[in-house]
Amino acid sequence: MKKITSHLYQLSLGFVNAFLIEDDEQGLTLVDTGTPGSLPKIFAQMEKAGKDPRDIRRIIVTHAHTDHTGSAAAISKELDIPVWAHADTARLVERGLPGDAALHVSPGLLNQVIYQLFIRRGGSTIDPFTITRLLNDGEVLPGGVRVIYTPGHSAGHLALLLQTDRVLIAADICANAAGLHWRTVYEDRELGRQSILKAAAFDFDMAVFGHGGPLTSAANTRLHAKFA
């Protein structure tokens, strides 16, 4: 588990990341849950870092795709905690679906390979779970976490801005693996681009992603410059 800021940690779960927000008053918030079977990996990384998984008070899922929601049902049940998400994500995950729209592969041979090897074979269902709180664009959660509605990669996609720490949990609006790039697939890539620019208009220094490493300086400027 990698410390990003005084309130944010990154958990590396193979090719995808989950995140842990720590707040003295609100306890721990787990953002995304990895693929199915990630519960032991998440708990082990937390315990190694001296964090008790039983201190997680809620899960936020940024969008419905399997690599972000695959263990949400298991963790929510194990810890008896609620899951929060956008209404469009709730519509999918409560039916056990990671998505119901056509996916368009981003340009490049590597994206084609990743899509064929991992995404296309990634499964068309997840264990369903209930969303107990619907998150809305512009809402500021306790602890100063701003919700930013960022569709394009997926219906209901959210980014989260930790305003005090000036860091954006960008999820899958794009990726930062060997540099900033489009995510492998989008439901609507132009809408995704608009969402990137919407998020980049906020004031933050750092950004973390569902895939790849963090941007540690001038992150909002770099996102805008890349995708404008």
C-alpha cells in the first residue's frame, strides 16, 4: 500500500488500483475494489501497513466495470458496510452488470491487444450489490471530497477530488501507464475527453488513476495539455 498524501493510499491489485481515503472523523473509505477475488489482497496490504480492514466504513465505486467492482459485493458483505455510487452505476451493479453499452477501442495496437486479451474476456456479469447512497455531480462529501461526474469511459463514472490534499482520484477517465494515454475502451471517447477537461479545470496538484502510477505535480495542467 503506497502513501500518496497524508489522507490517501494506493493499493496495487495487479493491473488495477484501488484507493483508501483516511479521515479522522469519517474513518476509512475504500474507493473501488479490484477484480473478483481481491478481498484478501486488499486486506493483506492494509494489515501490512498497520491498517485494520474493519475500520473501513464505506465503499465508493467510481464506475461499474468488473476491475473496479468485482469484489465490492464480497467486501460489503464481509464488513457489513454500505456502497456509494452514481445512479447510472447503481442501475448496472444492482443487476450484476459491469455495463450495457457498446465499447469502442482507443487507437493503437497495444489497446487492441489489451482489449482482446483482458477486457473482451473479462466477463459480462459481476456479483450484484446494493448502492445505499447515490452520489451527485458537485456534491461535497464529509472530509471535503468533491464528486465530479465524468462519463465517457463508462456510464455513471465519477472522479473524486480530495480538496484539502489537492489530489484527484481520476479512476478511468484516462490512464498513466508509461505516460498519459486514453483508456483502452470508452463508451463515448469524445464525451470522455470532455470529462477529462472538466476534471482538469479543478485546482489540484496530483492525480491518481485506476491504471498506472500517480502524477505528482501540475496534474491538472498536464491533463488539460494532453487532451485539450
